Amino acid sequence: MRRSLALISASAALALGLTACVGPPEPDWRALEPEANAFVESGTRSPDSLGGGSFRALRDNAGPDDLSDEDDARLMLGYASDVRIDAVTMACFGGGEARLGLSTRSGSTWTGQGTGLTVVCDGTQHGVPIEAPVQGVNAIQLSGVIADGPGGIVAGVVRGSTE
């Protein structure tokens, strides 16, 4: 009897420990994609659009002040000839909070733009702070990581002109 009780107690402790390790459930990606797609489609219709897109971002295991490049989900847009970036608008869909950022490439050198932005993932559009206009750009990378919440879809639109 003692053996059975010990085995049951050990099994219960293991099950409790495993459930504590399970994070929040992933968002309903199919429900979020139409919202993100509508944001991108609307923004890329503008005559000064240099493109846009979206990507899935999951909750990161690091704290919000410990986000490395490896933790970020990304969207990269490349250009055949140099462009000028005037503005970047991003939104996050899905709940929780996301930390957004961007980098531009001129020649072969990547440069981070601004300090990043922490936003609520409620679909609200946010202008990402950049030193506008950024000239001589041949690629731009939009990044994001979920700082709080289960995850979301991050969408971005880049505006500017060809040089």
C-alpha cells in the first residue's frame, strides 16, 4: 500500500511539474491572418509603398529587457536599387504585447533604426521611430518578439521612394 501511495504521489508531482512548464496556448493563427493581410493590403496600395508583409511572432522565454536577435521573428524586404525610407508602420494582432524594431542595410552594412517600440497586440497601427528619411537603403528588416502573451502576427508596411 505504501508503495502504491508513493507511486501515485510521485506521478501526481510529475504531472503537476509538467503542467507548470506548459506556456499559454498559441493564438488562433487562421483568425488573425485576415486582419494582418488587410493591414498589409491597405498600406501597400499607397503610391509611396515600398512593400510590406507579416510574420508570426511567438512568446519569447527571455524577459522583455533580454531580447537578442535570435529571439526575433523577422520580415526582410530587399530592393534591386537603393531606396529612401520615409516611414514604417507596424501592427501586432493577437493579444499581449510585442517589441518591434527595424534595421536598414546600405551596401553591406546593417544599421538599427531607433530604439524599438513596445505595443499592445490589438491591431492598432504604430509608426516605428526612424531617423527619416533613411537614404541609400537596399534592404529593410522588420522584427518583433512577443514580450507578453501567447503570440501574434506582426505586420508592417514601408513607405518611401526609389532614388
